[in-house]
Amino acid sequence: DRHVFPCEEETRIYDKRSLVSAVNIPKGTQITSDMITWKRPGTGIWPKYINGVIGQYANQDIPADSTLQFNMIG
């Protein structure tokens, strides 16, 4: 990664993408690759961590089009 200047920090999250639920994921469901996609902004789990998300279980009901956070899965 290149160095990020302080003036770039705020806009940087809009350049990145986050993992997003493509469908409703009920609590306790094991997450599969067809349940997630990625979109901007990068305020959630970055796509480079997708392999760590697939196979995990939803800790809560996750509505479709929700930006995934690490506390939602486990």
C-alpha cells in the first residue's frame, strides 16, 4: 500500500469497496459466496478478506444490501 496523506483519508473510504450482503442472511446461517458481493464505500469488511467471511455464521439477521462488519459474523 502506498502512503495515505491526511487530506486523502476522508475520501479514501469512498474509493474502496466493502463486502455487502446480496440477500437476506438469517441469524445462524452459514455464509456462502453467493450471499455476498462488494460495493462502495469501504466502510465495512474489505473484499480482500472474503475468504475469512465465507464459511462463517451470521451472528444476527443481516438484511440484503447491508455492509458487512466483523461483529455480524463469527
